[in-house]
Amino acid sequence: MGSPTGFIEFPRVELPHRPVRERIRDWREFDLPLAERVLNEQAARCMDCGIPFCHVAGCPVLNRIPEFNDLVYRGKWASAAENLHSTNNFPEFTGRVCPAPCEAACTLSINAKPVHIKHIEYQIAEWAFRERWIRPLKAAVRSGKRVAVIGSGPAGLAAAQQLNRFGHEVIVFEKSDRIGGLLRYGIPDFKLEKSVIDRRLEQMVAEGVRFEPSVYAGRGVSADYLRRFFDVVLLAMGAGKARALNVPGADAEGVHFAIDFLSQQNRRVAGDPIPTDGPGMIHARDKHVVVIGGGDTGSDCVGTSIRQGAKSVLQIEILPKPPEGKNPETPWPLWPRIMRTSSSHEEGCERRWSVLTKALSVHNGRVTHLHGCEVEWYRGPDGWQMREKAGTDFTVPADLVLLAMGFLHVEPEGLIEQLGVARDKRGNVIVKNWMTSVPQVFAAGDTVRGASLVVHAIYQGRQAARAIHDFLLKQ
């Protein structure tokens, strides 16, 4: 350990952002990276705590956090990059968009501010690209086995890279016109610029991974084709079935799923031709925007709406407002359910909790207002339940309503139904050692877990790749 008293000597330095007035005028990332000297001190705060809860309880991909913190403190950036990439294929993604459960599990979090793990990870990855330490790692021997990966989100990409490095021929099929899945079309550019994805894809192509965009597995290619021409099929399609709003007026023009709104803006930033008027255009300019859903996707809708020039933005959440600071219901080292304010919220928006949407008003086919009420939560015989609070009905203007209420499960129509793989009662694909109920068909990521974090998807992609490799060795 480089500095056993670093956590006493150096306070946590929070990551600065570009000024609000500046960043809401463009779509570039808003973080301002810390200088190397400051970063060395932040890494020195890692306290050699004996049991690294950041690693064993906090990090889903099992990054060796104390090790790379020590390497950064000592200025051994190349070794830190090698260490980090041994567990995480894409630290440049997680260093930007992961909510950092590792920091919540940091021992310092018990009574102080945690180590700046997420930003150190980000900096290691950026340093490695800048110094050109990220190079193609080609398999020395090819197995002659072929694997089809369905979906190019973090699970599919991680599995594809690992399988290719094991020596198998890997072809990734993606229904969208570009590779990246929700990394590309579900996360705004101000959080993850798409050049970050492209440079990693360049490495994977050089290593031998083949990408087939604009191919909808189950339509463009059938399940029968995949099973006949590939030794293994890996389902990494995500959990694309969004939770709908079932109230009067929910089918009106101007009511959209968050993913449709976000993906259209990402395409707009990429320079794609987008409708400039009519029902095909989803845009917040000069509109009263209501975002239903208080999670990260809802926050992304807030930041996007503000950049598009919304007249007002209201974000509502049916759950109660979380407590400030510590929450005894989620003690350390668990991920704490506490009040969080994102960079998008700082840019200007009203937030309300314990709100139920009851109906939407519609005029000439378009949504005009949202009608809701407040609810109270109580413990019933079946757990937490809610009831409306009398006299709390309200109406707010709503020219654009964005549904960010989460995703249910993988889209069953098409490939899932054609393959006939078993699913659980929640709609997720069931696996045993990552193989589904159909021989030679594997699954990983949100397809198995349901909507979750990028870092969970990367870990499952890596685990599934190992299971597939072991399976192919026996064939």
C-alpha cells in the first residue's frame, strides 16, 4: 500500500462539470476530468481495509479495485490498465455510466466519503487509449467453431470479444443500423459520446469479430438458420419490453416511450435524417414535458428535454421521496436507496414523488394535460401497498409525455418464440450455466436478468463466453 494514511491526508475531491449554461447548448460530455496529481492523491485514499468490500460486495464485474488504486497512486498507469482490463472489457463505458455500487461499498463510506473509484477507472481507460496501450489481441489458434451473438449491447460485446479471443469465429447480429445496442441509442451523448464506442469497436474488428448491423434475428435471419449454421447461439438482446402506461389518453399523439425519444435524439446527433414535423418527430422544443419515472432513464429524458429547449420539465415518480443521506433500510455495504440529484436535475426541472398518473387529456388527437394525485404508502399483508390521498388531485400541462417506467423483459416476439426457450414468470429467459432450455442456445445480460446495469451485463457476457468456450471444447 503506497500511502497507508492517504484516507486521512487527502479529502475526496468531487468531479467538476462544465457550467450548466454552457453544457445545455450542446451534446458533449459534461464531466471535467481531474488532473493527474489530484488523481494520484484520490487513489491514495484507498485504505488497505483488509476485506475489500468494493470488490467483493460492490463491483458486479469483480474489478480488483485496491490493486489498480495502488498502481495509480504509484504512477504505474500501464499496469493499472492491464489490471483493469483483466476483469472488465469496457472500463471506458462503466467509468462513465455505472452508478458506482463499488463506492457505496467502500469501507470509507461507513463514516466518510468513499474513494473516487469510478473516475479512477475512467481515467485508467482514457490513459490507456491515449498511450495506445489498447491494441488488438488476436487468438493464436482458431477452433473452427462458429458462434452467433444476438445483440450488440454490453453483454453481447463482452461475450463476443472473449469468445473471439478464445479462438472461435464470432458474428454479432444487431437489429439497429449501428452497433452498440442501448449504449448507442439508449444513453445520451452528453453522458457517453458515441466515438467512445466506435474506438472500442475498431479494436474488436481488428481482433476478428464480425458485425452484422441491420439484421433482425427472427426476421432477417431465422432461428432455424442460426441453429443450422452456427455451433452456438448466444441471446444477448436485452430487456426491450418497456412498461406501458395504462390510463385514459395514453395512446394519444405526444405520448412516447423514453427509449424512442432518446434514440431519436441520438440519431439526430449522429447526423441521421430525422422527421422535422408530424407524428414521427419526438421533440421537446417549446413544450411542457412530463417525464413519468424517477430513475436514470427519466433523468436522461430530463437532460435531453432541456437541451432541446423545453418550456418546462416535470419529473414524477410513484414511489416516495428517498431519505437524504443515510438510509437504515439499506445499510452499508448495500446500494443505498437515498435521494440523488443527477447532473440533468441540476440543469433545471421540477420533481415530485408519490404521484399516481390517473389520466391524460387529449385535444384533436394530441395530449394536452396530465391528471394525477398524490399517494401514500403503507405496509399491508402483502408488503408495501399504496392508496390515493383524498383532496390531492392535480392537473398540469403536458404537450409531451415521456414514459420512463422501466423495462419488463426481453421482447418475446420473433426469435425467442421461434427458438422456444423457457422463460420465468417475469418473462426472463431461464439458463443453467448460461445455457437455455434449448441445447446449444445460451443467454446472458438483461435477457436473463431483466433490466439492470451495464456492469452486470458485461460480467454476464464474460461468464457466458467462458461457459460457451468450455461447451465447445467438448464438442
